[in-house]
Amino acid sequence: MIDSSGRNIEYLRLSLTQRCTLRCAYCRAAEGICPKKDELGAAVFERLVRMLAKLGIKKVRLTGGEPMLRHDLLEIISRICAIEGILEVTMTTNAQHLAGKAAALKKAGLSRLNISIDSLQKERYHELTGGGDVERVLLGIDEALAAGLVPLKLNTVLMRGINDDEIDTLMLLAKDRPLDIRFIELMPMGNGDCSKLRIESSEVLKTRPWLIPISPRYISQPSVDYTAAGFKGRIGFISPVTNSFCENCNRVRITSDGLLRPCLGDDNEISLLDALKGTDEELLEIMRSAIFNKPMGNTFCGRGLALEKNMSKIGG
Ligand code: SAM
């Protein structure tokens, strides 16, 4: 549907859980995680997406927390894929439990994956993620490519003095593999001021004149893309703090505990829990009004204000 700013809202980020296998410092909430027992069930997710499809949502990205912690993940994927009007279901994962499961995800209907990877160094990755194993991520990446979960996109949050010495090594992941590696500016969420850690995309680009600008895959994509001579893949920069893409934003979010969040950068959330007890028409009306009033302009761009919640509670 078209919102009050004239944007066509057709993309849902659906958080399946706030639980995670990892403990990345910039992402984890210190407290107040929605417990497993309060997470919405597969049938409720299906109903919510069915309603949103009536309002024009065409694309759904499953996220979290870590969506692969859901035991009913394959059921959720196939239920959502079967909804009339939904053209694509994708997922963002840390890939700790992807190896051995990529083909089943594809079979259930998943189109493609985004995989988070902040370091290629075994010990550093382990430390940054509070116990993760980067070897599993690399296995997951190759398995996702083999299963046809493409275009495969990797996400790296750059942090000064923490992983910025790996920028070029991380870019090399896109040399021989047909994947996108995207560098994301650290957003001020939940954990307060992170401006000293943040590396602006322009800083990385300035020192790498050999990057070749290329067209975006689609107009509403948040990344600005490049490639390099001899590379099979793309190198993208996502700059939510220094270069807002609000005017092209086409997405809304639903959290695992039933809150509709029209804008990542605005703390306003509308609970759908009461409406879920009512009729489809009532639910539809609340969704329609929330989407129509989606704010223009996030709180971090230009102002640098921190959001109340961490990404793990909202759904990245
Ligand atoms: N567990 C899955 C994963 O790790 O990909 C999905 C959820 S995670 C919240 C999704 C993405 O959000 C990750 O790539 C993570 O790095 C990113 N993220 C979390 N907090 C962020 C922040 N403050 N700034 C930028 N990206 C953030």
C-alpha cells in the first residue's frame, strides 16, 4: 500500500524470536527478552502475513534474534510461501546452524539468505559473538550457494579498532564467490553511544579507489554497490547513519511478540495482540493505519539519537 509519504510499502521484516545463539555486544539486549513461551506461533505469523499481503506486502524476510532457533521454522516458511500475493520469503541468519539445513530451507520455499559475519578470524569471531564458530559460517555460506539460496548476501558491521583491519580480507569473499558482501554502519541502538566505534562508509570508500560503482539490483535496496576487477560478486555499503534511505524505504517490521514497527529508526510500535483476538477486518484496519502513518526520516540519521531497543529485540 502507499503510505502518507507516497512510498509503496511491500516488504515485511518478521522477527520469529528474540532469542539468539550468539551474544554480539552491539546487538544483544541486556534484559527483557521475550521468552520462548510468549513468541507468536506459526499459525499467528501466517495470519499476520496473510493480512499484510492484502495490504500489498509481497516480500517477507524472517529474522530475529536467530530465526534458526525456531523448531517450526520450516513450517513457518512453507505457510508464508503459500500465502497469495507473497512472492518471496528470505531470511537473515548468523549461520551457526545452517550447515546441513540449507537444502531443506530451499525446499520449504525460502528464496535466499543474508548471513552475518563480522570477522573471519577464528578467535576474534568467537570473542565478538560470545562463543560463535566462524568455520560454521563459512560452511553455511558454501552450502547456501550450493542449495541455490541466491543472491546470497553477507553482512558485516564495521567497528573501529575491532574488525576494520579485515575490510579487504572480507571483501575477498566476493572475489571467487558470486555473493554480495555488505558493510553496515553501526547504528546507535539500545546500548547507547557507539559513535567512537562507528566507521562511516565514505571513509572506507575514500581509501579504495579501485572499487567500481555498479547499478543497484533494485531501486529500494539500502546498499550502494561496487565491484572490483576480477570479482564475481558485489561489495555493498549500507549507511543508515550517514546516508538515510528513508525516501525509498518500503518496509515495516513485526516483532516476535506481536508489535508492528513501521520504522526501524523510530521507537513507535503498535501492539497487534488485542487486535489478534478480533476479526480479520479489525486487524487489517490497525495495520492499515500504522503503515499509512509510517514516519519519514529515522532518528539516527543526522541526529545520532540512540533507539530504546537493540536490534535483537526488533528484528534486523
Ligand atoms: N541472528 C541473525 C543474524 O545474526 O544475522 C538475524 C538477526 S541480527 C539482529 C540481523 C543483523 O542486524 C545482523 O547482521 C547484525 O549485525 C545487525 N545489527 C544488529 N545490531 C546492529 C546495529 N546496532 N547496527 C548495525 N547493524 C546491527
